[in-house]
Amino acid sequence: MSAEVATKPITLTITSTEGVTDKVIEFTGTTWKELKEVLRRTWNIDNMKVIESTRRASLEHPTALIAQEDHMIFLIPIKNKSGAASKGGKKAPKKAVKKAAPKKAAKKATKKAAPKKAAKKAAPKKKNVADVVQSVAESKARLTDKYVANKADMELIRGGLQGVK
């Protein structure tokens, strides 16, 4: 299949968040490679993701076919690996990188750490049923005492409010 076959022009509405925001162009090509050359005249599309509205597909491969009907193309900025936005081309500052420990020191560190990890994996203590029952009874008694105290406080408050009327 040849990309040089004459086709009728299609109207593409290009929408971008950077630079020229909206532009309508007539396009006669059939592949992403051809459209990319047209878009580069107006936008820096190196750090942009290009999405077709008809198929909602991103255009990445040079031989990707462009839908042969009038539609929209969205230009969306992408972030680079350093996390800096593509605007202005500024890169994020580099963080200091710790140097790896020598191999001998690393081996010693892993040997020392191994017994500690084994101690952490010990089975949890089983609780005695009598201890659990006693703990529940103590909690119940504390809650009952709080309830009685709160009830007495509420009665005092109600009595005081009735006298205020």
C-alpha cells in the first residue's frame, strides 16, 4: 500500500494546551509521518502525545494511518523521566546518589541481618482464655462506670436547664 495515493483533503481541528491552542488545517496525507511534518510547522510535538478523536488512539508509529474523515487531533504534553514538565525544556535538579557499599561490606551486613529477621518471624503468643475473659470483664466494668457517670451528669444538666427557664 502506497502512501502517495491521492486522497481527498480532510479537515483536522488541532487542539493543544501549549502554544497555538486551536487550529484548523486541510490535510491530504494518510500516515502519521506525513501529519507529523505538518504539525511541526506550528508545534513542538517532541514532548507531546498525539491522540485522534475518531478512534481515541495515540499516534506513535510512523506508518500509523490517519482516519480519512474530518476529526480532531489532541496534542497533550507528557512529562519526561525526571518529572519536570515539558514546558520550557527545563530539567529537574539531579538528586545526590549514594554510592553502593563494597561487596565485602554488603556480604557482612546481610549475614548480620539474617538472624534478626528470623527472630521477628517467631509465632505470636497464644492468649489464655481466662485472661481474655478477665480483660473483657474489666472493659465492661469501666464502660458501665462511665455510662453511670455520664447519666448522672446529664440529669444534673437537665435539672439546671429546667431552672434556667
